[in-house]
Amino acid sequence: INDDDAKSIKALEIYCKKKEIPDTEINELKRKYHQKSPIWWYTCEMFLYGMLNWGLRSLDMEAMSKLGFFIRSLNLQLKQLHQKQSAKFKKSFTVYRGQGMSEEDFQNLLGSKGGLLSFNNFLSTSMERKVGMEFVERTMKKNEDIVGAIFIMTIDQSKISTSNTPFAMIDEHSAIPSEQEILFTMHTVFRVVEIKQTAKNNRLWEVQLTITDENDPQLSTLTNRIKQEIDGRGWHRMGKLMLKVGHFDQAEELYNELLVNASTDSDRAFIYHQLGILKYQQGKYPEAAKFYEKYLEIKRKTLPENDASLAATYGSIGLVYKNMGEYSKALEYFKKTIKIKEKSLSPTDPALATSYNNIGLVYDSMGEYSKALESYEKSNKIWEISLPANHPLLATSYNNIGLVYNNMGEYSKALEFYEKSLKIREISLPPNHPNLAQSYNNIGAVYKNMGEYSKALEFYEKSLKIKEISLPANHPDLATSYNNIGLVYNNMDEYSKAFSYLEKALSIYRNSLPLTHHYIKEVMNDIDRVKKKL
């Protein structure tokens, strides 16, 4: 992001014209930007407030890149004000915020009791409960489908680092002074203590929150580890974070913009690599392979074939081939990776565990379960030593061990490992992340194999609900869900439903996988069997 305000405002002006922001507002910002404080601009009745909060909530990369200079200035003013005001705040005090929520968002909130809640935008609160109540009541009157929430937030300053989570009373600096308004920086994190319905209105709920940050033991170990993984600067770091939490469309938008402006081979190679990861996670495997090959093409100009820095990409290409059903090619690339890593890494390095895990995946797909289990246990042993107990990679490890036990017919062991995996994922991932869908799917598979079809259907449908939200309409994982639900309905003798779901699965597989892939043949055989029973 350009730190020169004049250039940044010019770039914002061009963006605003494209978005049809009134010229009067754009011109006022240009003329008076340095005459007013960032808090004044944030609170005045112009476009900045709406554009900024929309950009932060929706992760609109174009909006965020154009407003980056303003985000920094606003955050800096909050930090400066907090230092001046710190003596005025009690060690522990309460603030309030009224908010209208969709039914879906409220259900997600209900499911997070005891967990963590992060507000993506700058958070406006009041020390007066009535201010929050009046706002939420007005919102509920305008829209009867909205669920009202009055957030009651306990701010115990001993539990946070105020340099990481600055807040300030902004009445004297606001364009619209209101009584005792306190503004918190974006991404302030709270623990959800209690959620209860109010006595007078069944559409209004009280949500008790306590502020927390990286001093929270559960949060600190996990975020410190993920911060190490999400290295890099500025927008590159943002792109990595988006991939980490499953915001694939926004990440692609960001990387395409970065690619246009990339000035060196090094930058282009990095972006190609990240686009390879993105396409892999979207299930677009041929496109993923194309981007990884572009990355290798640049790197091979200056590096030997067995350079340590290429190991991860060989592993990624191996995963692409594995998911395309080309297992011998997948093993070839994974073995390249292992050969490099065993020479260059310590025996307990988590990156070495990733390679053992990937080899396990291929053997599992080939039906060589004892070899798969041996590889998975190697990787699990390293991860349990080197990672915090709630790290997402441990969830992946437990999931894969559960998968082998399920394939070997040891269903109670499979369920044990799947539930360990799900417990970590529910703590460490957003509610609609594809890996949560994977956990629900796999637990459904165990219940199906045990003949408990209603339980299997319950977990398969949980999985499908997430996939329909978080994945593209032609992703092969969606087809897997339709296929699994179809097979359960077949076992329950509901053949018309079974046929409908299996047809959906076949359609997606044909559009997303090579026509020789064994999944396509298997679903066609299942459809033939169901047809005979209709």
C-alpha cells in the first residue's frame, strides 16, 4: 500500500468514481482530509464509514487496498488517544452494543458459547446500556426477520495488551458526538460467556462477552503458531490468512491484483504458488497443476532440481495428482519431497510430518491400509511433539488415522479419532470451513458402515450444508456429499431420493474430474443398481 496520503487519496478518488460515490463527498475529502482527524472522518455522514466496514466485513480486497492508508491512520489515532485516556478507565468496566443479526448469523453465535468471537470491523460501543437498546429496537422494528442482540461486554484491562487491542472514548473527536461512545480497533476478540433470551421480547437476546487477546492461553498458543506460518508482508500476509480461513474468492481477487503489479520473478513465482494452493483448495486440480508448474519454471532458472526450497511444491503437485486419481505420479512427487526433507530437516520437523502424511493419503487411496497407517502414525508422532494441542494440522492427522481405521472396518477406533479431529476444528476454524464439513462427512461414513443410517444422514447433511456455502457449485467434494447421501437413502430403501442425489454427484464428477477417474465409474454403477429397484 502506498504510504503517501496524496497518492492514496487519488487512488481512492478513482475507485469512488467507479462506485458512483457523489462528487461532492469525494471533493470534500480531498480538500479537508488533513484538517480533520481520522475519527472525525470515520464518524461523519459520508461514504468512508460504510465503505470501510463493508470492505472489512466482506473482505473486499479492492476496497481494503484503497482504504489501507485510512485504516492505519484510524488505528494510530485510537492508540494515541488510549495512551492519553488510560488513567480515566477503570481496571474493569462494561460497555454495550446493540446489533441486528440474520437468523443464520444468530444460530452460529448460539453455537459459539464458551468459544471466541471476533468483530471484523472497528467496533462502536457505549457505556450507556440504553444507547445499545435503542439502536437494536429501531433495527428490529424496521425488519421483523432480524434477531436482536444486546452485547454486554466486560472490559478487564488486566486480561489484554492495550497496544494490540486499543480503544478510546471518541466523543470529543467525533463528527456526531454521542454520550460515552467507545471505539475499539478492528478484530477485537471476546469470549462468549452466556447467551439468554430477554424476558420481554423473544426476538431479543442478551449476549455476555468478556474481552480477551493473545494473553488468553487457548488463543495465544494457536495464533502464535499460525502467525509463524503466515509470514510475509502486507497484502501477501493477508492473502495467506484468507486461504487459511477459507475465503477463496477474496484471496483469488487479491492475488490477481498483485500479479498485475508484480515487478520481479520472485514476486510472480510466489503469487503463482499461492494461486496453485487456491485452485487446489477449490478442487480445480488441472488449474492448480498449471500454476505450480509456472512456479517451478521460474525457480528452475536459478535452482537445482533437488533444492530444499522446492520440496513443498513437489508435495503440492503430488497432492494434485493424488486427487486426480493418478497415484503413481503422486507417489513419485511425494518421494522427491521426502528425499529432500530427510536430508535437510530435523527428524521432528512438522514439514517432514506433512510428507509422511501425504504418502499415507496415497496408500490409503490405493487400498494399502497397513502402509497408510504406518505413514500416518509417523506424521502424527511428529505433530504431537511439535505443535500445540489445538492446531488444525493435528486435526488433519487424527482425521486421516480415523479414515484408515474406517476402511479397515475398525469403526469404534475410527469414530474415536474422527471426534478428536472434530473437537479441534470446532475450536480453531470458522463455522463454515471445508475441513469441518470433512469431519461431519467422515463421522457420517462411520455411522453408515455401522448401519445407523439416520445418524449417518444427520452428519452427511451437516457436511453438505457447509459445502454448499463454502465451495464452488462444481467442486468434487460436493459431489462426494451427494453421493454419500444417495447411498444412505439406498440403504434406507428410499430409491427415488437415492437416484436424485447420485445423479447430482455424477454430473459434478463429470465436470470436475478426468472422465477415466474411478469415482465416475463407481457412481454410474450405483445409479444402475438403484434404477433396478425403482
